[in-house]
Amino acid sequence: MKNISTKLINSGKDEALKTINTINPPLHRASTVLFDSYADMLKANKGEFEGVEYGTCGMAAQKAFEAAMVELEGAHGCKTFQSGIAAIAMVLMAYTKQGDHILICDNVYGPTRHFCDGFLSKYGVEAEYLPSDAGAGVAEYIRENTTLLFMESPGSNTLEIQDVPAITEICREKGVVSVIDNTWATPLYFNPFEHGVDVSIQSCTKYITGHSDILLGSVSTNEQSWAAFAKCCGLFEVFAAQEDCYQALRGLRTLKVRLKAHEEAALEIAKWLEGHEMVESVIHPALESHPQHDLWKRYFKGSSGLFAFTLKNKYEDIDHSPFVDNLELFGLGYSWGGYKSLITGGKFRRTNHFGYEGKTIFRLNIGLEDVEDLKADLAQGLDRLK
């Protein structure tokens, strides 16, 4: 007969280990993972154990989500991270070393640029910025010590598109790792591995989770690029919260339905804005007016709910607060991809010339509200600038 302290510690453990056949994966909250045998522990000590040896290896929900992303993208392997920028930073560290030169498209997510300039530069990695609409011309920028080329197509603020297949072909010839932040299109509307990309990044915070309540990132790679990336992740003991992976996996199940609704609503509002008397340009890749529309038609299977617009010059150098602050349905906040419509505004600087220099760019995340209500909200807001 065991004493009460021992019973308190050990009671119920057999029932806890029983397998229950549910649709969704179990949620484990664990740091320690128990080995079945001493032999397995000895394998783990030598790095030869193939199972899960510690909580940072990832539990069932994380493994399930990563496996789903591998299948969705046609990748070799996938790892999840606690945010999109955490995923981006791990990629940039995994494929670089002191003395390397990397190429970054000019329209990347701001924190990507900040990481290159504020962190990698301290360790002797030089980042050079390419034109946002780069294509085969990237060959002129590649040096003997160039190891990585980072794309974001379309960019999440100014929405330029790169000619990804042309760039990846050159990268393969030169032995340069090609990377893309594919968050705008998701794997549903653009599959990077079908176009020769080595490493695909998703900010799962956006469309994959879809409800503005999760911070999560993922990185998928082809077989050639996996070993170096997995090794770096192992050194940092990278993992993601199991509850967040569970929610991301649930988000995947409805991604096709949600993304189609975002796409249709955004296109209707973008076309409406093109005809608005106060609007100078609407920046949406699926519109014929977009500078890289032909690339979008050639390579993409759809468009998402994020686009931008600028106002005519007479409405440029004024206070835009009466417009933005009086919107009732558009929240004023960062991020996108969720069910709630959002707006941001500001001017952007680029290393290279780009088409909207000096212009205030209003970016819209079109959510799942009624389209006519959203149009009416934008109309009444814009009227306040007259």
C-alpha cells in the first residue's frame, strides 16, 4: 500500500496515457517527456533518438500543424515559431555567417529590414536592398559571398510583385538560398515550391489563424535546405505554444472558405475606390492598373483581402485624421488577415526609387463584414476631407 504523498503524485497516470480517438489533436502541456527505456535516453544523449525527448521538440498540436503545412505546401519540413518575425529571424540566421552578403527586396515587412540592419549587421552580415519589382536583373547584384535572397511578393504595404521564377532560377545557378515571405497569398494562391523557392515563410498570425488572437509563424523548406535550418532551430530549441498551434490547425480547416470571402470583398471595394473622385490610385495586384498585374495573372491563383490606395494631390498634404478617426467599421491597428476590417496609413521610405514616394498610403485589410456597409463607411470618412 502506497502512502498518501505517493498517491497524490502518481494516481491517474495510466488513464492519462490512454489514446482517445478524437478529430482534433490532444493539447499537451509538458516540459518533461518520459522515455520508455534507459536505452532510449542513451540515444537521446547522443542525439540519435527519433522521438520527442523534451517539450521544446514540440507536442502533438505543433507536430500536427507542421505536418499539415508540409502537405499543403509540398515542402520537405516545417517548423513553427512564436511570431512571424521570429520565423524570419531564424531563417536569416540559419543561412548566413560572418562575412556574407544577402539581398533583400526593398518592400519587405519593416521588422525584417530592422533585423537585417540592427542585428545581422553587428555580426558581419551585409544586407543590400533590391528594387521591389525585381526579376532576372538580380543577377547583377549577386557577389561571390552572396548566400541568400529574400523576397516578399507582394509586399504587405506597397504590394509590388517580384518575378519569383526568374529570381529562383538565377539563385539555383549561383548557389544562393531563395526565401519568400508568402503571407499575402498563402499557399492556396501561390505555392513557392512550385516556382523554385527554397524556403517559404508564413506569418500564421494573419490568414491562417484568421481571428487576430494568435501570434505564430512558420517556415517550410525543400529537402536541400532543411538540414541547415533544422540544425539552427535545434540550437535555439525553437518551439511554439501548443494552444496557438491548435488554433492555427483549426484555422487551416476554414482557410479556403475565408480567403475566398476576403478576396471577393476586397476586389469589389478596390474597384469601387478606383472610381472614387478623391482617389488617385488603388494598389491591388488583381487590378489591371497594378504595375505587375501580368505577373500576378501568370503566377497567382487568387488574391487576398489586403490592398492599399492613395489620394489625389489636393488631399495629400492635409490632416487625414477626420477620415481615419471617424471610420466606424475599420479598426485602426497593425496586422491583417483577420475577420475584422482594419486600416493603416503613412508614408514609406525605400532604398530604391518606388512608385509612391512622398505619398500617404492607406492600407486596408478587408474583413468579413458586409461589403456595402464597408463602402458606406469609407465614403462617409472620405467626405470629411472635403
